[in-house]
Amino acid sequence: MRAVSRKLERCLSPRLPRRGFLHRVAKWLEGPDEIRVGNAKKILDSIENHAKSNFKVGCGVNQEKFRPQFGLEMLHLWALKIVMVPADPDEGPKHFAEVCEQVWARTEVRIYKEGIHSFLISKNLKEIQQWTFGAMTAYDKGIIEMQATGDNKEFVGSLWRNIYDCDVEISPAQAVTLADHILTQIQDLQGQDKAETNSLTLTLFL
């Protein structure tokens, strides 16, 4: 499968200029704790809102279950990470961690609303964190493989395992559609970063 390999070539770069979109993200996540936390929440809001949009119809993602919906949100967070971190290896990981802190805070609330007993929330949160970072590692490996060979099989497979939970009713075309979508988002994030602007209006995803 090579449906998104050409798009990938345009998506990844070793280091991006410190201006535009990612420079605004960095500025948002600097300063006093109250400001940083508030802006990290806004970034997460953008991720969550996009993951609830209608694009999922063509991808076949189950909107009724927690894992596929949360996995889709974390896929978009991963897209932000692989643009943010290479752009600034020193500060990028710190900014990404700030957003992750808000992810886990919200996830605790979601677990509670799912009816999980308060004594088990920490255990469930730890499992979700392990699964999330494991999924992101799989996406990283898939991207590296695609970059090296032009074959998107491993990347699409990582989506099938982590977003679709190995659902045999999902067609390869649906998984490829999602792969193509997320690579488009990465490309758009990089395009935003290259745009000269002083605006603090943050539109993460198409």
C-alpha cells in the first residue's frame, strides 16, 4: 500500500523555522502557570473538537465507544507532537508534555463518568497512558518505515490496531483514508508554521 507515501515526503522535515504556528504555540505555553494551563486547554479543545467532526464517517471509526474516540484524539495529538518536537528539540517536548497534563486531567473525569469506581481511576488512567504512548510509538515506527520504503503498510496497520482495535469489519480503504487524513493534518500544521503571522488565533486542524 502506497496511497499516502508521496504526501509523507512533504510532511516530515528535520527542523522547522521558529515562527508562525508553532512559535505561537510556544508563546502560548510560556509564562505563569495559570496562562500556560489555560492555553494548553485551548489546544486540547481544538484536538477534541476536530476528532468529533464528520470526517470520521468515511474512516469507519466507532463514535460510540471510548477507546476509538479517545484514540482518534490522541492520534491528532501525535500529529501535533511530530511537528512540534522536531521544530524545537529543546522546548518542544516541554510544550507537548504541558498539553499531555491536560489530557490526563480530562481523562480522569471521563473515566469517572464511565462509571469506574474512584479507587480504580488511577489504575485505569495508567493503563490508558501506557496504551496511548504505545500507540504513538507504533505511529512513529510506521512513519519511519514509510519514509524509508514508501510503503504505508506498517503505519496503516498501527491505526488498525490502535484506532480500530483490530476490527475485522474495517476495510483497508477506511484505514488508508484515516492515514491519508492525518498526514494531511501534519502537512497543514507545517504549512501554518511557515506562515508569517502574529495572530494568536489557533486553528490546529482542517
